[in-house]
Amino acid sequence: MATIKFIGVLILIALVAAFTFQNTDTAKLNFLFLHKEMSLSLMLLAFLFAGMVIGWIFSLLLFRKKEPRDDDLKTL
């Protein structure tokens, strides 16, 4: 099982490296008052990471377990 995870991680690293080396062009980011020029691969990976963090935070907020209140226990 550990070797399968290791091979999966190696494949993922290889795919990220290929993506990074193929997208080395610079791109302009203009958002409100932010004007930045950076590598396209870095920009895409930063937005991917930001989206993952935002999704993780929303999932924590939406699917957290609620503590039972006394009123809820009386209805049971």
C-alpha cells in the first residue's frame, strides 16, 4: 500500500513539473488596484491553491457537527 502511494506521489510531482515547465510565459494580472506580471504557471498554481483553501473553509463551515441543544433532546 505504501508503494502505491509513493508511486502516486511521484506521478503527481512529475505532472506538476511538466505543467510548470510548459507554462513559463509571463502573464499580466489586473485586479482592482493590483497590477502584477508573473509566470503563468505560478499564477495558475496560486489560484488553484487559493480555491482549494476557500473550498476547504466552506466545507468546514457547512458540514460541521452541531452540538445538540436541550430543545432538540426534548423532542426525541
